[in-house]
Amino acid sequence: MQYLSHSFFADADASYDSADYVLFGVPYDGTTTYLAGTREGPDAIRRVTRTFETYIPDVDIDLTDIQFADLGNIEPESQPEMVVSQVEDVTRDLVADGKIPILLGGEHSVTAGAIRAIAPECYVVCDAHLDLREEYGGSPYNHACVTRRVADLGTKHIVIIGARSGTREEYEYARSLHLYTAEDVRARGIAEIIEEVLEIIRGKRTYLSIDADAIDCCLTPGLGTPEPFGITPYDIREVVRKIGPQSCAFDYVEVCPIDAGQTAAVAGKLIREFIACHWKENRMH
Ligand code: MN
Ligand code: MN
């Protein structure tokens, strides 16, 4: 695997061997249907992290105490199924080396590769879209199909939080999953929903995926497929803080930096929250 030299995620200065967490970027937007640009997502996220303090007061953790590394970006092939294989290979290597993988998208289709490598029992995703199409634009690997692919790979428990867009068929399929719509989050509050999700995933290998468009596009407009009436950065932060520590891998996808930088800023902050909260609960002795 060839890595390109890019700017690196702030404070990711551990060596690979000593790192507990390893980030890598997948600058791919080959199946994007509306606004292109998520290929710029990984580096936009990295750049903004340079402005953040290493100390995270709410969890009382300083990131300088945590060993994490950034591999840079993979050089994606053109076809989505090939990119999925590339992501699978990298993720498999990281897991074999005992690392917690953190993937920066890129479009959501890349998540399927990480799921192939990890084969989790549970998949928790925050997304405006159900992503449950059988195929889209002629490809089953389109970003609009990723949650369906995750289901096809045998993932037993699928939890979708923040959805508000899908076809009638996708909504019918979603009845066999755990669906918490954006409206559910608004009506019930994220805390109550997270308690239910923690019951579902308790003791099971869980993968956490954040599609940036789960957040209302009026708050973070740097998105390839913007949807209004979404959940908030606070809601996602609660998910990252509570579900993150129970997860064995994490991705943050679909940041399309065509805004003033707020979408990448939220992503960068939440990736740092994931590392801090996961380490506090699992690695700190
Ligand atoms: Mn998605
Ligand atoms: Mn989406």
C-alpha cells in the first residue's frame, strides 16, 4: 500500500509500533451523486485540528498522554469496489497489529471495507440517509448502499440514528433494523436513545460510523448530500462519548469542505473526543 505524504492529524505523533489508535484517510468520492469534494475531507479535517488544544476539559484527558498515529491517505483506485478492498486490507493489517482503526472519509462507501475486515456484531451509524439501497447508479458499492452492504456482510445488529431520507422500500427494510430517526432524537432526546443502544450492543463487537450529514445541513453545510431537519453536533458528541468507548473501530465520513470549515471542525473535534473517551474507558490504568 502506498501512502501519500500529507498534513497530519494534530498530535498524532506516536510511532506506528507504539500507537494504540491509527488514523488513515481515504480521499475518495468516485460515486458521489450530487456535490463532489469529499476527497478533500481527510486533509480538511487534519488541517483544522491544528487549532485545537490537546486538553479536553469535559473528559479531563490530554491527548498528549495518548499514543496515536496518522498513516496519511491511501491512494484510492477509481472503482468503488477496489477502494473498498483497499480499505479492507489496511483495516485488516491494523486490527492484526492490535490497533484501533480510525478512518477519515471520503464518501461513505469506504466503510464497507472496514466492516469486511472487522466483521462486527453491531454497526451503529449516524446518518441522514438510510443508505439501504440494493444498488445505486449501477453499483452496489455506491455510498447510498453502504448500510445495506453492512447488513449483507452478516452484521447482526444495525442501529441507525438521525435518519430522515430514504425510499419507501428502504424504510420498509429498516423495520428489521434499529431505526432512530432525526425526529425520534428530537422528540425523545439523544440520552434516552443512547441508553437503548447501549443495551443492544452490550458485550458485542461494535463498529461506529459517523456520516457528517447526520447533522443538520444548516449547522454544518460542508456536505455532498445535504439534508435539513437533522440532529446536532451535541447529539453526535453524546454518541461518540457513550458509544465510542464500546466500539472497536470508528470512522467519520462524508465531510465535503465547501463551507467555511465548520463541518471539518466538528469532525476533527469528534475524532479527538473518540480517542480521548475510548482511551479513558479502555486503556487508562
Ligand atoms: Mn451515508
Ligand atoms: Mn448520508
